[in-house]
Amino acid sequence: MAAPIKLSELAVGASGVIREFPKADPASIRLREMGLLVGTRVTLVRTAPLGDPLEIKLRGYHLSLRKSDADYVLVEPAE
């Protein structure tokens, strides 16, 4: 089992499984409403030229997130 990293630190093209969120943060509630739930597999598709926002693929759709929001999501890199 690999150590969890921030979603924003995932390499382009790499996948990971969501492991945790901060519990009481309003941003984490919004992220869960968008489908980012513990146990969900995500893939970082690409980043904008200046690194923000990030495009991720999960549950069959693409989602753009600000890097600051992706910092709240901890993922376990998949092999």
C-alpha cells in the first residue's frame, strides 16, 4: 500500500483511489457532491498550462478542479 498523496500531486496520466477528506471543511462537502467519494478511482487527465485548473476523470465523466480544491483530496496512487 502506497502512502496517500494530494490529488494535485498526482502525475498526468496516473490514477489513484480516493482515501480521505478533511471532515469539517465546506470544500470537502462540495467535492463529495461532485462525486469524489472515498474508494472512487480517479485519473489526472491534464493540467492547464500554468498548472491550474486540473482535469480529472472519474465515474465516466471529466471534471475540472482548482488546484487548491484538489489539495483537500488524498489519494493512494494506483499501479
